[in-house]
Amino acid sequence: MKRRTFFILAGISTGLLILPPALYISAPPLRKFVVQMIQKELHYLKLEPNGLEKYVDDFFNSSINDMLVNLRWKTFYYLRIGPNQSAQVYDLIKYYLLSTDFFIYKTDESRTINYLGLYNPYKSPIPNPYSFQIYPPESQSE
């Protein structure tokens, strides 16, 4: 191998080793990106900003938050992956809507959506989102 070829290959391999950590470090903060993703996807709703940030904090604090999770979400950022391409992004947005009062007020898009608490199907702070369709208000007896 010639000396020039060696230096070219060494430079390319060094660049390939430096590029992934540089992209990881230069990405915006993970939670800020996720808040922007939810706002972009639900642009037609009036979302309470403090509630949205609280949801993102609760979502990432409730799951295992290690380097691989951060790497996955930063990959979503760089590849511009949306809910149509990733089940995790779709679940993030779905659980946000379930964690708010959106379904309590019968999906009224004109009002501000407030965050109630992280959705858990076993200890949910909200009732069944579709119960108003099964039991309409006029058929319920109080």
C-alpha cells in the first residue's frame, strides 16, 4: 500500500468515526424536539404549552431513558420520521391525546387541550374516551 493511499483511507475512517458522535451532540435537546413534533402533528388543536412540556417530561421519565432511547429519537429527528413511518412516534401522539381532556369534552377542537396526567390503562386519570358513544348523555340516569 502506498503512503498516500494509507493517509487517504486513515482520514476517511477517522471522519466516519467522528461523524456519528458529532451528529448526536449537535442535535437539539430531545424533549424540545419531541414537543415540536407533537405541535407540528396536532397543529389544528389549541395545545396548552406547559401541559405539553409536562407530558413530554412524564413520558420520558416513565420509560427507560438511556443512550439507546436518546439515539433512536435523535435518529427520528435527523431522518424526519413522522407518525406515519414509526409506531413509536404514533404512540407518543396517541398517548398525549389520551392523557388530556380531549376525549372528555367529546373531541371539541375549538377549546384548549389541557394535560391531566400520564395515561395508564390500569390507573387512568381520564374515563373511557369512547363511553359517550356507547352511553349517550340522554340515556344515562343520574
